[in-house]
Amino acid sequence: MDLHAIRQEFPILHQEVNGHPLVYLDSSATSQKPRSVIEAVDSYYRQDNSNVHRGVHTLGTRATENYEGAREKVRKFINADSTKQVIFTRGTTTAINTVAHSYGRANLSSGDEIVLTQMEHHSNIIPWQQVAKATGAELKYIPLQPDGTITLEDAAKTITANTKIVAISHVSNVLGTVNPINEVAELAHKQDAVIVVDGAQGAPHMKIDVEDLNCDFYAFSGHKMCAPTGIGVLYGRKTLLENMEPFEFGGEMIDFVNLYDSTWKELPWKFEGGTPIIAGAIGLGAAIDFLNEVGMDNITKHEQKIVSYAMEKFQALDGITIFGPQERAGLITFNLDDVHPHDTATVLDAEGIAVRAGHHCAQPLMRWLEVTATARASFYLYNTEEDVDRLVEGLLKTKEYFGDVF
């Protein structure tokens, strides 16, 4: 993996912020975009801009071919059996909401259980809260260990004969915890429950095989994996998707419309009402080409090298709390003693270092950690050990500054 060559593909990285070379450590929020993705979106708008599946003219044909070609790239990327199982959405949030509305509301009733974990992003909590209120189902949570992981023993106790849905993140966006999806799926299936995986922090960073994971639904966003914003994917088992009703209605997803009733197109288009995110899907296809060229296994190895280096540097610092397990995905969430994380992020930004600060759309987890907010440095294929060194230098300056203030 030629790190220098990879960095050259990301134009945004080659700039100064506040008089310093940019160090971008917020890829868990959104990744940067390589030149090939930018050019693919630009090319669509310059040469092929047209709606898809409708016109028979040349531009429409080219747009449709590129749009559906991107779907096939996604299918291969996650090892789905068929493109019928690949639904384009606006992102992970919309994908999870699709399952919650179209599957959850139709299949849950009073006395049924929805099992989550306390590490979930709000996008994998609030939709299930709403489903529970609408159906009378009960929310249950697999407890967390002190290091922010779950055990299969606790999962087995929490998932019961009344459980109908298990919704769990592949990777925690705060703790970096990588959950044992295959094993949890086995526990869910033993109870005839389905498992919904929030893959927003999984798909960008590791090879995804939905068959090997044994999941029923897998949701992820393009913008966290080098693609444009506004495009995401919902994978689902074909039998489940075929029996689900869409919850967005309009053009494109219909077969026949009569005055008093309508019928829907076959999969996957029945879940893609209205003009789809054409440029976003084409950009996602280009991003997958780029990631495949680098190699997902290479990306995972690189991130593990960077996060291990960062953990070693962080653990040598005084007055810092690191949240999450020792073995983790490529992010570190932390707080400096007596310094609010927003102040930490502000000082780092003055040094040209971009990190995240706040509750990370995980307020229940923040309460479990007994903090109101944290700072987070998240790494991707373009980050270097020098980026980590700059971050550590910035943290030392932050401690020095606020030590003088106090």
C-alpha cells in the first residue's frame, strides 16, 4: 500500500488550515473524496445528466447504465447474491428507517421485543423507539462490559423467544468496538428473530461479506467510504424484502397506478420512489473501484497500524482518559482532564488538526460513560503516523494552555 500515492489522490488534504498543514482526523463523521470520485460525479453532470429508467434517449440510457452499474459494484463489494438485494437510500439513517417502518411496524405487536445495545448511534435507536411506541413492542438492551464491549453470554440472555428484531452496530462510532455480528446473528436466528446491522463504521474499513456475517439487513453510507454525501445502501435478504411494503410512494417505484389502487415494481426499485440519487450512486461506484484498487484488507491493516501507534502515544500521556477497548477499530475517543472536549477541538483546529467533539449522536452511551461529551480522532486509509504525532503535539499544547489558564 503506497501511502504517499494514496494521499496524492485526495486534493483536499493538500492545504493549510489556520497556517498549518491540514491533519484530517474526522473520517468517522465523513471521509474525504479521491480525485476519481470527484471526476466521476463531474463527468455525469457534464456529459450524462439525465433521469434514469425513463427516457430512451442516449443520455438517459448512459445514466441508467452507470446507475445500475454502481448497484452491481455494491453487490460485489458486500458479496450479496443479487442486485435485487441492494437498495439505494440517502444513507444509513434512511436504510434503518426503511427496515423499521416497512418490516418492523408490519411484524411487531405487543409483547414482542427489539434488542439493541447502549453503544448504538441515535439512527439505530430512535427508529426502534418509534416502532415500539406504534406497535407495543418492548426495547431491551444488551449490557456493556466496563471496556465497552458485549459478551455473547449477555446477548444470549437478552435475546429471548419474544425477540423479533436485533439491531446492532458493526463498529461503534464512539468506542471503536467491533461487535461479533456472526455470533449475535446466530443467537437471533435461534429465536426466529432478524438481525439489522448498522454498518456505517464497518463497510468503509473492512471487507464486508453479508453472507458470512449471516445478517438479514445491513445498512451503510457512501460518504464515510470516499463517496459523495446523500447516498447509502440497504442490503436485505430477498425473501424479507419481497414481503415488505414500501413506505415512500411516488414515481419510479410503481408498476401500475389506478384511481383507487396501485401496484409496485419488483425489487429493488419498489423501495426507490422518486428520482434517485443518480450522481451519488455513480460516485459510490467510483469510490468502490478506488477502495478495491487499494484493497480492503490493506486498508484494515493500515488503520490497525495507525490506531495501535496512536494508542501507544496516548497511553504515554498524563491526564487523558481513553474510552473503549484496547482492541478497536481505527478511532480513539478521549477526554483531557479538566478540559472540555469542545475546547480541545478548538485548540487543535488552531493547529490545523480536525477532530470531532460532542456526544457523537450517542447520548445514551455518553450517560453510560458518565460524560457529557468527548473528543474523537478517527483514522482512514490516508492518515499517517506523522498525523498522530501532530495530534499528540496539539494535545500537549492544549494541556499547557489550559494548565496556564487554571
